Amino acid sequence: MPNSAGPFRKGEFVKAGFLATAGFVLCAAAIHGALGDPFRLYASLRSEQLEVMDRLQGSSFSSAFGSSHVHNGFDPATFDRGMAGTPAQSSTENMAIPGGSQVEQRATALEYLRSLHAPHASPNGPKSCMVLLELGAGANIGTMFMVHPRTINLYDWHGVRLVSELTDSQLGRRRNMGRVVFAAAGSAMYYMNVGMVSNRIFKPDVDEETVKSLLANDRRGAELMSSDPRNQASLKRVFDSAPKVSQPVPTELEPGNYALVDELRAASPVHPLAFVYVQMPMMADMESYPVYPDHLQSAGGPVPIINLARPDVHPELYQLQYWHDDAHLNDHGAELATAIAANELKSWYAAHGWPSACKE
Amino acid sequence: MLFVDLKFFVFFAVVLTIYWSLRSNGARKNFILLASYYFYGSWDWRFAGMLLLLSAADWWFALRLSQTADQRARKIYVTASLTMNLGVLAFFKYFHFFLSSAQALADSFKLHLSGPTLRIILPVGVSFFTFQSLSYTIDVYRREIPPVESLRDYLMFASFFPQLVAGPIVRPRYFVPQMSEARTIDRGQIKAALYLFLLGYIKKVCIADNLSPYVDRVFNHPATYSGFASITAVWLYTIQIFCDFSGYSDMAIAVAALLGYKLVLNFDAPYLAVSIQDFWRRWHISLSTWIRDYIYISLGGSRNKYRIRTYFNLLVTMLAGGLWHGAAWTFVAWGGAHGAAQVVHQEFKRQFPPTPAQEPWRKAISWFLTLNFVCMAWILFRAPNFSTATLMARRYLFLDHGGADVIPLWLAFVGPVLLVCQWMMRRYRFEGRSLSLSLPWFALAYGAVWALAIGMMPLGYRPFIYFQF
């Protein structure tokens, strides 16, 4: 390259590059070790939800995880009312995060399990401990969160592995590869500690207003939204243009769905931990909807799959008055969908056996 | 494309690789010209066209005025260049400012002026490249430099991407001679450039960008914050603006150096200045020397019969310098305050010249007063309006105790600690010692510091403050 006094020789150049990389890796590893688990570093939306989790600790024994579809469409209080009086009675919270993904629900659920205790035995109190996972959440966080603490503080190599196990044959090879590349890029930033030292030193405050609103009116982490008049016209168009009969699309479960349940079960401090997979409804279901098996057979037993995205089975959900926008239910829709989910779950347990009370 | 973006790193890696693989100086200059326009066009291609037209016109004006001995024709050419550059600057940067000021003035006389409302996008770096072009035609007019014969060379000088959007403002007499032969770079220069780039990155990303949320918080809602939080925010802004701008300058100088070109030093520890004159010899040196040479000296400088005239020249120069920074009266007031402080300081020194015995303690007091004056003046620079500036200044002078909101107490110590660090780095020649490390140790340490710097990077887009100017 350069060519005057004291020029670089090619070998010297390579050696310097190698040593600089070595210095970088050694220092990054030392910083990573010193930082501890970066999952608790501030990341907007997630940190607020984790704050809600902390405040509900000791009073909640079941939780729903996933993306905004669950965050807006699952009402814990309605679910508990629906399950009341059954052996699966519990006290539930909603830890789903807008924009969330399979990788994030894995990490959030693991964080939840870290501080989970079994409920004290009482005749009318909570009995079971349950984890509700969203089946249809995307593998990765949305690309708008690519260079964001939501992604960077999350993608350890377990996250990358989970994404690689969520290959979706319908997506095609290129998009599946894109998913893994996204996860690998997130993981590279994770191990390079991008922004983590800054996040620890200049720690932003949790948005107290958001936390308060997520806890108000017994919402327990759910964000239940009223209908938005601005969306009504476009929603009506979607309803009017929807075909009379929606097409079923048989959908296979992916290895990652099994792996996630097995990993969470192994990490749980309470036993038995009941698992439920939920598929939330969207307006697109009126054109075609996924059809899943009745349950997923994990190593620890069958996991029921509650598929709410079935306009043929639950036509009452696909009414204009239950939607906030074309992908999210409003508060009334959430109440109805959660009640349906509780009823379906009760029927499933009645047919396959109820979970026993959880113990530490 | 900011120097701290991943996109820039990729762009520059490609540029460096191709540039040093080219053999002839002409090919290298062609390539840099192309890269510079690509760099500038990444903001907005339309303004790249404007830059090209302005530069070509200035090249032609300078060539024409050097070819004629007719003084009247020479004046016409230089006036045309001045009008064109200042016209562009006035339109893009000051149109709404002048219009709203005229409307406010008319309103005060119960007259109602209505003017056109234009949606004007400010071309990035317009203040820098117009001033750079102006200095070229003025220098040729003054017969201080010969014109650049080659259009390609002039276009490259006017668009050289390392310093195009936020300086340092490069004088043709300094830069153009460097273009005459193929640049070379040795191991020591590469180490120095890499060191400077990392230093600039740390200043901008690890310090300025991490402090800016606290500064914004207080300046956006000053009434709710306590007096101490307000004072801390002013100190933090003092650090932020220095680290932001000098960080950018360091990176610009380093990027140019890696291409074999030298740019002028733009900052020299300005907060260690012992007087306001000294501050302006250390802060944004390329601009302060520009306004000295082209405004202050054009007005007559200090060679006047009456002292009052010199002070007047000083004030006008600093007011213009203030207005250069932004189209708002707060910037004009900031420039005016610095001008007034220089006048007061010059007069004080004249009336009370220090004795040798007084020198050390007067120096210490002068440093303290200068630093606090500069901090207070930054309030005008940062505040969105005069009412915020007045409130913050009252807090700084303990005349107002403020509200209940606070920012972390430890942030109050960041300024003093960084100042001591800077003083120690200079005192113990930190740069020299780092550069004297053997190549393996330098490379190892360099990689390690980058790992720390990346960890200290706050996430989110925070453009350089001086880009808006």
C-alpha cells in the first residue's frame, strides 16, 4: 500500500491486523464477562414489561409470551376467570412484547421462570403453573429493531440455534437463510457488546407511565386497546373484500417449537409446568388460515395447541367490532378471544387429563 | 453517511483499497473526485449537482480574474463569486430567518408583512463549502495564490470528502500544492491517523452521544429541573459540543491522512485557554482564522487610529461568526457575547497590564473566568430561544433554584474529570507515547480500545451537531 520512509510490508500488515483482532476479541470477552447477563440492560418496551413482571412476582404463577398479537389480544383476568374452579386454575400475567419474536419469548420466559415459585396450597387459590407460548410469532425481532438493544442484548448463541431450528418450508430457502443471517448478525453484536457498556453506565429510566398503564385495571401486562375510529374505514374494506370461504393451510410444527418447550421445562424451578401453544387470530385468516395438529408431542408430554385463527371454527371473532387494526384485536376482541382460548383449553384438558398442582 | 456509520467504514475501506492500488496521481485524483461526489450525493444527489455548478463557476471566475489586468473586470469576477456563494448561503440557510425577522420588525410597527413560504432543505455542509470556495476566489483576487489551472483539481479541492460537510475549512494555499504529486504515507503516519480516528470516534460516540440525552432533557424542559441539574446540563453541553465537533474534525483529519493529505488542526484543547482570545486560537481554528483573514482584516483589523474602531471590527467579526453558525438571533447573540468579551478583555489588559509576579495567579483566574464565560455562552448556542437561555443563565448564576427534577449527581463530575484527563494527556504526551509503541503492541492495544469503544456506543441516530451549520 504505502511507499515511503518506513513502509508497511505485507506480512507486517497481516500481523498487525491479526494482533488488532486478537486485542479486540480479548477485550470484548473480558467486557462480556464483566457485564454479566445483558438481557436486563435497558431496551425500550421489553424493560417496561420486565418491570411489570418484577412487580407481579409472587402473585402470578402463569404467563403468556409472544408478540403484539398476544400483548393486545390476551386478557389474563378473563383467562383466569375462564379457568376458575378447574385443576388448572391459576393467576396469569401477559408478558408478550410488541414486535416480539420466538427468540424474545424464549428469553423472556426463561427470565420469568428464574423467579417463579409454586403457589401456596389453598382450596380456592391458584394451583397450576402454566406457560402460554405464541405459535405464530416471527422467528426474529422485526428489522426495525436490528441495531437496537432489543436485539443486541438478546441474541446469544442459543437464540441463533433456535432460529436455525425454526426453518419454515413455506418461506423458501432464501428467506430462511435471511432469518439465520439476521440472528447471526444479532449474535455478533451480542458478543461484541455493542452499546452494552453505555447502557450500563448511562442507564435510561424505565418509562413509569407505560408500566403504570400495563398494571392499571388488573391488566397484568396486557395492553388492551379500544377501537380506533381512524382504522374503521380500512377495516371495513378488508371485511368487505374478504372471500366468503377462507382456505385452510395445513401447517407443520418446526423443530424449534419442540426445542423451546423442552428447554423451558428443563429450566423450570416448579413441576409440573404446563405448556400451551396459542395461535392468535389476524384478519388475513379470512383469506387463508393455518391448520395445526391438536397438540405437540414434547419429551415431557403433550402440549395443547389452541388455534384461534380459525374463521371456520370461531366466526364470532371475525366481526368488525372486535378489531383495533387488521392484525390486532381490541379490548372486546381480546376478552372474547381469551374466553374462547380458556374454553378450548378446558375441553382439551377434559379429554387428555388435567395438569396436577405445581410444586417446587 | 456519517463517519461513525458502518456504511462509511465499508465505503472508506473500498476507497482506500482502490486509491492505493492506483499508480498515477491523475487516476487517484479522478477517483477521489468520484468518491467525494458519491459521498456527498449519499445525502441528496440534487445538492451534489449544486456543488458541482458552484465549484465550476468559482474555478472559472478565478481563472478569468487571473487572466485579466483590468481592475474593473477583476472586481466584477470576484463580486460575482461573492454574490453567488453568499446568495446560495443566504437562500438556503437564512431565507426564513431574514423573512421572519423582517415580519417581526414590521409587526412591532403595526405593519403586517406577508412573505412566501418555501420548503427549503438545507444542503449539508453548505456553510463550509461556500466559505472554502470564497477563500479561493478572494485569494486569487488578492494575488496571494495562483489560480488552479485544472478543473478536475479544483473540483477535487472543493469536494474533498473527508472535510466536505463539516470542515476543517481548508485553504487552497495549504491544500492545492499537496495535489501536485502522488501522495505517500509511511508507517508512522498510518499509526498516527488510526490513533486520531479512534480518538475522534471515542469523543463523538462514547462521550458526546452518551451525554446528549441528559442535555436534551434539561434544555427541552428547563422549568422542571433543579438549578443544580441545569448547571450540570450546561457543563455537559460544554463537553458534548467540544467532543462532537472536535471528534468529527479528528476523524476528518485522520481520513484525509490515510489518503496521504494533510488538513489543518481545528482544535487545540480550547477549554484550557487562559483568555477569550486564546480560546478562539484553539476553538474551530479553521473558521476563526477564516473570519479573521476575510472579515476582520477586510474591515481594517487592528490597524486603526482609534481603538474604538478596532473593537467595532472585532464585534462585527464575531457577530458574523455567530450568524454563520445558525439562522437564529441566539447565535448572533452568542457571537456578540464572545465579541464583547474580547473587547472587555483587551481593554482590561490595556488598563491593568500584569506584572511578572501577578502572572501565575492572574493566569489561573483568567482560565477560570474564561471557562465559565464559555460555558455560559454555550447556553445561547444550545437554547432554542431567549426565554430558555435567560432561565438557564439565571440558574447558572444561582439566581433561580428551579424545579424538582434531577439528573444523576455523578454527571456533574464528568466535566472536571475529562478536563483533568485532557490536561494530563497533554502534560504526559499520551499521543507520543502511544505512537512510539512497537507495531505489535500498538495493534493489540488498538483492537482492545475499539472493543471498549463499541461497548460504549449508545444506540440510536445522533448526527454531528455541526452538520446543521
